[in-house]
Amino acid sequence: MTDGWTNKELQANPEGYLRWQKEQQGKAERERKEAQEESDFEQFKRLFVDRGGDPAEARAMYKKYRSDMALEEARRADQETRGRMRSDRSRAV
């Protein structure tokens, strides 16, 4: 499916169509990520409120939670990198 592009337009500007197609794929991916993020937040909010949290504070707590998770992931990645570097150095010696 060419989504509104005619065969004549495609033949005249194939690079333009490929660029447009890539933009559409990027847009669809962004929309998918945004929907997933909102779904994740709604799930967090339900748990947060069920455990006694204030619904008005849910967004701020979710952002803190995401930030904490990102920091923990960065620490894990750093530890793995350091471990690989030590291992590579010991093999080089």
C-alpha cells in the first residue's frame, strides 16, 4: 500500500517516498512508545493508590520511580562494563 502515493509519484520521487515512509514508521514507533508509557503509568497509579498513595501524587511518584529505575540500570551497565574491562585486561596480560 502506498498511502496516497500514486505509481507516477513513486516513479518520479522514490527517495521522497522512502523518506516519507521512514517518517511514518518513526511516528508510529513514537506513538507506540507513548501509549506504552501511559499504560505503564496507569498500572503504576492503580498499584500506588491501592497501597494508600494519593492519586494527585501518582505522576510525580511515577517519574521518581522511572528515574530510580534508570539510575539502577545505569549502575548495572557500569558494573558490567567494568567487569568486562577487568576480564579483558587480565587476558591481555
